[in-house]
Amino acid sequence: MKTKADFIRFQGERIKIETHEVIDGRKKFTGILEKTNEDSVTIAVDGMSFDISGTNIMRAILAGQ
């Protein structure tokens, strides 16, 4: 996933995101893509939601079930 359109298209899907900077002690997130905003995405991981800035996303791919 590279563009905002990709994130919108895969909303509700299980994805993996790797970030440039540490967020809450981690750089890798696997969960459900909840929503896409103008400059960030929200991913639900283990009952918690994380807002991740688009500039902080190093890599994002679909995660297999």
C-alpha cells in the first residue's frame, strides 16, 4: 500500500504497518485498518487504536489471516 487511495480501499482489512519512529514502544503493528484521515491512518491492534501519521509509515502491506 502506497497511496491514500490504497488505504481507503483496504479499510476494514487486516494489515501490517512498520513505522520509522517508535510509537508506544513499538515500530511494527498488525491489526485492522479502521480509518484513513487526511494525513494519518488508524489501526486497531489488540483492543487498542493507534493513529499513525502517513509520514511515519515506512511500509504497509496486507496481512494474511
